[in-house]
Amino acid sequence: MAAHQGFSANLFTTTSDMFPRAAVGSVVGIGGAMGALGIALMQKLAGYVVQATGSYSVLFMISASMYLLAVGVIHLFAPRLEQAQLD
């Protein structure tokens, strides 16, 4: 849980470092909406996985790999983590 909280604290800091003050709320809101959508889809997937395998181990592996995937996506879309210029 501490690793998750550390990741989310860094994620919010990254957002405020990369976007102007006027856009931070919107960017965090869009991220929150996508997170809620991901949760809804993951709950459905979790039911199917547990029914098919009878175990939660696959879900734990998926959960653990999502942090690595998230860091990869951040570096893919913003490799230098520089501030966005909004006109």
C-alpha cells in the first residue's frame, strides 16, 4: 500500500510539474475518470479470471505489472517530462 501511495503522490506531482496551473485540475480529472473506467473494467475481468482459474494469483500478477506498464506509458508519451506549452 505504501508503494501505491508513493506512486500516486509522484503522479500528482508530475501532473502539476508538466501542466500550467489552469490545466492541472482538468488533467487530474481526466486521469481520475480513466481510472474509474479502468476499475470498472478490471472488476468485470477479475470475475472472469477467478471463475476460470479458481485463483487470485493471476490478478495479483496483473496488478503488480500495471505499475511497470504505467511508468512505461508515461515515458512513452512524455520522454523528457518537460512542461507542456498550451496556447
